[in-house]
Amino acid sequence: MREKEPGLRARQAARTRERILAAAKERFAEGGYEGTTVRAIAAAAGVDPAAIIRHFNSKEQLFFEVLDRDSVWPILNDTPDDQLGEQVIRVWLQDWEGRDREPLLALLRAACSGGEIAERVRHAFADSALDYLETRIAPDEFREERLALVAIDIVGLVINRYVLLLEPLASMPAERVVELLGPRLQQHLRGPL
């Protein structure tokens, strides 16, 4: 019987972790990062607040784990270089439109207020999108500028389409956005600057 205990504990810990993640996703969607407390997440998950710290170290780490669960970048692995700009926009839009956007919007709002969250968002964006795209951009002396321009395009698209709801962008069909923005992103990634 004792041999099964470690396995049982690991399964229980994994279930607790999943409950915390599910509760955190809901709480962050409703209250944003600043308006959500560890106690509120713990209550929603049916755990002690100490369990959140034990599993995730901090509210910030939990927040980023909620956001990092589904990376869209591996989908682009087989995309030819000459189609990369359009495919990045297409995949980005599918990701934003295919899931609950509230936690992502909460992240953007928190990032816009500055401080540690803004710094963490910069690192998270660099560690995911930009690190992935760095291997795909034109191999020239403009790498840093190219990555900055890509960040402007992607973050600008998200803010204007989903936060500001700027028309006609907010209601434009996704493929039209791809058609309009894809060539610009392609230029930043692979074209002459």
C-alpha cells in the first residue's frame, strides 16, 4: 500500500493544480489581474491560499501560467518563409478568437498600467513570439528592428481590434485582416527595410 502513496499524492497534486488553474482563469477574466486576490482564487478552487503559493509561487506566476497554457507558435513550423507574415496574423487571430479573451485582455490592461506586470509582459512576449520569430526573420543587421516592428504590428492589432474595438477593424472578418496586415508583417520579417 505504501508504494502507491507517492503516485496517489502526485495525482492529487495534479488535480489540485488543475482546479487552481481553472479557478484562476475565471477569476482573472472577471476581475483582471489587479482585482483578483489569491484568496478569491483559492476559494473558487476550494483550496487553502497556501496551496496556490505551493504550486505556483505567486499570483503573478499563476497568472502567466494561465496565459501560457496554449502556445500558437509551433503551428507555424511548416509555414514557408514567403507566407510567414500572413500565417502569423492568421494564427494570432485564430488564437484570440478561439478562446476566452478575458484573461488576455486583463493582461493587456495590467501591462498598460506599467510596473512589474508590464515588464513581465515584455519578457513573456519576447520569450514566446519574438524568440520563435527570431529564427525565421531575415538574417541581416536589422534583426532587432524587425522584431520591434513585428511587436508593434501584433500588439497594435490586438489592442485596436479587441480592447479599443476600433472600427472597421473590430468587426472585420479575420481573413480580411490577414489580407491587409499580412504583407506588412511579411515586409518586417523578411523584406528589405
